[in-house]
Amino acid sequence: MILEIATLDVIPGQEAAFEADFKIAQQYIVQIDGYQWHELRRCIERQNRYVLLVGWRDLESHTIGFRGSPQYQDWKRLLHHYYDPFPTVEHFAKAIHP
């Protein structure tokens, strides 16, 4: 499993609208082959900062499957105008296995 971590800085004052549109947009990501789960968390210290955590089967499920899909176009249309600056997105693999 690959963990995607995206740091999302939302334009101040647009947090409520972003959260409402995210509730709609999340239907698009769950349709993608290789998607496993997601969680959106809001920063306590910086109210306009969020972190999006997404579990993917493999890197390509996100980078090719989702980003190359029609669903991603709908995701972008709903969410990308909220970000300033554009999000940092990184992928992580488990380093230590119990």
C-alpha cells in the first residue's frame, strides 16, 4: 500500500466552501481502481491548512489511474481553485514492517 499525503493550503475565508465541495468531490476518487481509503484533516494551528491522506494499492493507481481519469477532471474543477499555493503531494511506502 502507498500513502499519498497532500498538504492543502486553502485561501483564507474559503474553508467552509472547500469542505462542502470536498464532500462532493470525494465521490470521484473512490471510483478509481486501486483506491483504498482517504481522510481529510484540518490543521489546528492554521485553520486554512488541511492534509489529505489517501491509501492506494500502488503508486500508479494514483499517478496514472486517478490523474489520467475523467473523474480527476471533475475533482480539479471542484477543488483546485481553492489552493494557494498549489498543494505539495508526496507518496510514502512503509519503511518498517512489524
